[in-house]
Amino acid sequence: MKLSNFSFELPDELLAEHPSENRDESKLMVIHRETGKIEHKMFKDMIDYFDEGDVMVLNNTKVFPARLYGNKEKTGARIEVFLLRELNEEQRLWDVLVDPARKIRIGNKLYFGDDETLVAEVIDNTTSRGRTLRFLYDGAYLDFRRKLRELGETPLPKYIKRDVEPEDEGRYQTIYAKHEGAVAAPTAGLHFSKHLLKRLEIKGVDFAELTLHVGLGTFNPVEVEDLSKHKMDSEELFIDEKATDIVNNAKLQKRRICAVGTTAMRGLESAVSSKHTLNTYEGWTNKFIFPPYDFSIANAMITNFHLPKSTLLMMVSAFMGHDLMNKAYKEAILENYKFYSYGDAMLII
């Protein structure tokens, strides 16, 4: 399987700029892997495909307001700083991306906020756009983190050309988000409303939660034709005993186990035991799933519609079969399904 197998023409108007009015009322394409049957539903209809004892695996990571705007010392040039990950809490070191990068060199200082109480010094170059910053802030660590949240904005993906709006703070976050650390939302989970979760719970569906802090690397386009040469960025993953018990019990009983999103699926597949059960996990994963691949845990998956040549599309192809994926995506374009983070959803069973 080569990179060129994942190329397709996607009309610009199908890239969702805004979320659906109600979380659980986006469109839902239901794909039956064994028969190839495709159904068109609303997201809240997904409850009809699950029974008592089935399990939904949710990624409970929480997006933090990772995009800041600062001014360069002396010139005052406006610089976008995208926080990727904290390297050292005590020294307040962060891995970031800067834009425009050509203007930012080691030793430069950036000033944030009207009162300029937050300053950052560039101490290293990591990639063409990557830098290591040391934040200088006169206050306790918790005050510093509060300041970052106050100055930061919701990190909507770059393809959304509009400005961030107040509703994005809530809508670019799952309603079950708990542990802050992601710079992008696990978007399949954005479709769940409180009401739908309650209805699933009443029906007897169980929930297992893991935490995979989504990084920007998840969305990096693949640039090598030979997929085995592509390297994923590492992302932090936590799976506790409660989650493994729920999942392994459902697996033993041959229940439906549904990964809500590619990040949940990647988390599960990063912690598989030699007996094909789920292990607890605490660490980093750079697992890249592309066809052919045998999945060990989940036998169903909810996911959004992904961009051409993305690692997310490759995982979907591995899970549902490449020909069926091509058929489903052609139908999605014909039926005007919305793509990407704020787009519509697909249930693969």
C-alpha cells in the first residue's frame, strides 16, 4: 500500500468551517464491513447499533488553548506561537511552533498580552518551524499556567480560515474531556451530547476511558510513498486498570467494542498483550496503523471524514478495507458529507 493509494479530490466546500447546530445531529454514515452496506443516518441514531454490555472507548483528553500571539522585541512583529508540549515545569520550557519562523532566532524575546507580564526567550531551534522557549513569568507555576490559558485561544486547525469564535471554546472539546494536554480535539467524540451519553448509559452500554494527548503530528501529511518509512510523532498515553477490566470483560463476552475516534483506536492498539487483551499503559506511543493490519481489541469504530493522504485515513482503510473505504468516501462526497474536525461522522461495524 502506497501513499498514492490515499489521494482523492476533495471539494473545498466540504471542509467544515463550523460544527453542526447540535452535537448529536450531524450526519452519520453507517458502514457494515461484512456486507459492504452503507446507510445514511443522523449521529444520534448510532444508539440503535449498540446493546447492553457493549463498550464505547472514549479518549478523555482535554484541549488547552495552545495558540498564543506575541510581539517580537524591538521590531514589534506579531508572531504566532503554538504550544506543543511542556518540557520542564520548573524551568518553564516548552516545545512550540512559531509563524513566521524565519524571523525567530535563538536569543530573541517575545512579549505576550497588553501588559507584557509574560515574556519568552528562544533558547533552541528544533525543526524548521519548531523552537524551544523558556517562559519568564514573575509568579507561581499555577499562576503561570493560568496566564497561558488566559492569553491562549482555541487551537482550531489551520484549514479553518475564519477567526476563533466564543462558541469554539466549548465545541472544540468533548463533553467528557478531563485531562488537559491535547493541542487538537479527538474529533469523533465531539458528536456526543450529554443526552446521547445518558441514553446509551440507560441502554446498558459501558464506557471505558483512556487518555491520549493528541499532538499536531497526528495530522501531519505523509510525505513518503513507502508508508513503512513514515515516522509518527510520539503522543502521551494513559490506560488504567478500570478501563482494561471493562474492555477485556467485553472482549471475553464477545461484545461490541467501539473505539470512538482514531486516537482511541491508536491508544488501544498501543497496549495489546501477547494474548490480544488490553494492558494498562503509561508512557508514549508513536504507533502508525496502515494496511494491512490486524486489530486486536475494537471491532467497531466511530470516526470523522479525513483529509487525503492523512495517517487517519490510512487507519480507517486498515479497519474497513481499502475498496470499501474508497466506495464510502465517493458516496460521502456525492452526499455532501462535511469533512474533518467539525465535520460529519462514520460508524464502521
